[in-house]
Amino acid sequence: MVPIGTFAPAGELTARSGVIPGGNPFALYAAGEMDLTVGVGRAIIQGTTDQGAYPIAVTAPESVTIAPGDAQFPRVDVVALRVYDDPYDSSGEVKATVEVVEGDPAAAPTAPTLTGAAMALWEVTVPAGASSGTGGIHWSTAVADRREVTVAVGGIALGNAPAAYPGQWRDYGGILERSNGTDWEPVVRLGYSGRLELGDVSLYRKGAETLVTDERFTARVEKSSSYFKLQPGWKVRVFEGKKTCGLTHFVLEVERTGAPITANGSGNIPDETILTIPRQFRPAHDVETIACDGFADGGCRISPSGTVVLRTWAPNGTLTKGNIVRITPTYIL
């Protein structure tokens, strides 16, 4: 029942201490105001290099009692899994046990440091004055999970595992990471001829800096029909923006409701702000585009602040009340 085999290394001759995953090993259950129960589970505990690693199994729930709290300050206790081995620790015993290591009371208490062949399972904050009959421990808020998981060598580690050797993998917060021997890289690399296949879709390298798929590629499209700060003198008939893969396109159709705008012989008009587009469609730099009413056209600027400004119109042309102006730019964000 105890785990066997070679587990994730911590060094040349040592293994990483940890809980063997599967179910909810060494689960903690409140059993009274100051009492708890630690459930069954399996683990590996690394002693000194000479001792080696101990395979452990708790096959029946273990009852544990927390000592009363300090009269003045809270403390943090550790519920630990420990191995006693007399030839190495002179304890007079050879056994594995679940025990409580008391912390020091303090205004801002910290958990005690474990020594010897021991591994933390849980931390329990013990309030000042806590005891049976005075409310005891607030189990819903006082417990912190300190179980670390270990797996067989070559397996994918779980949680915040240290990088032990190049090529090691771990699942950390749902992200697959690879060790380069000293640190973790959240990168998956394939060789030059590598091909990634997801069901019936294949993605592969065709040449330098070129990634292709022979199947249809569907990208997420972000849409919006909202706009901001419509200026007096205009009425929006249509606004629809779309953005995908860094490319933006929108259709803006506005009706002139204010005073006529007349261009001089060179096509110049006072800058006329129409409205402001949503933040997700705003370009990094000024974009120039065409505005047209079907009879004449002019120039329009879209700024990084999102304003759409009509800047020119046909020489000596006039935009009168009721004219419909269409602006349909496409640009890279």
C-alpha cells in the first residue's frame, strides 16, 4: 500500500517530499472545538541523504488534539507527518506519525520551521485563549492547506514544485511549464518539423517564422455597436465595429443635422468632431480615412483617443442638413 518506485528528485541522491495525489489525501476534518481528524493518504518523506526517502501510508483516520491557546497572543501550529528512525535521530522509536508542532505565540505569529524527516500538511491558527468550552478554533477560517504533491520521476508535478532537472514538467495553476534545470518556462517547444494536432486540425511550421494550418482557421471576432460622445449636429444611423487578430474595421453612417459645412476652394473645413469610438477599436497612431455621402467625399482622421474628426471635404462642396456620410476604415491596431 505504501508508494514504491523512484519519485521526483530533489538532488542526486534525494527525492522531493510530498503527498501522493489521488482523491483528497490527508484531508483535515473538524472533530471538536480543539480536535481534528486527518484522513488517509500516502506520501514520500525525505530524510537526510544517508537516511534516504521513506514511503508512508496512513491507512486509517488519525485523531489529533490542538493544545489550548496562549492567554495573550495567537499562534500558528503545523499538523505534520513525521518519521522517527532511532539509528538516525536517537528518538528511541521507529515509526511514522501524524503530530502537531506548536508555533510561538506572537502578535503576528508565523508557522514553526519543521526539522528532521517531517512534512507539513496543514497550518492551524490558534486564537489567544482558545480552549474547549470557550469556542475553540474557528475551523472554517483557521486552517491553511500546506500539502505539497510529489509524483514519480518523469511524471508531471503538481503545484509549486521546485525545478529539479532539465526537461521536468509541472502543472502550476493550470499552466503547463517545463524546467530548464534552474527555472520554469511556461513554453511548449516543438522541433523544426514539429506538428501540433488537435483532433482533426493540424498546425505546423512551414518555413522560417511561418505557421500554417491546412484547415479552415476561425479567429475570435470582437464586435460592438456602442459609441461615445456624439457631438451636436450629427445623428448616428449605423455604427458597427469588428476586431480580429489585431485588425479593426468599422462602419459608421451619420446624418448631418446641424448647420451646413462648406469647404473652401482647397477643400479645407474647420475640424468637425463627429463622435468617439469604443476603447478596444482605437488605433495606436492617427489613421486617415475617407468620408463619403455619395455625391462628394473628404478626409477623416481617427485619433488614438478615439475621436472621429472630419477634416476636409470636396472643394467648394457643402454638407447640408439631411446628408448621410459614411466612414468605413480598416486598420491594424
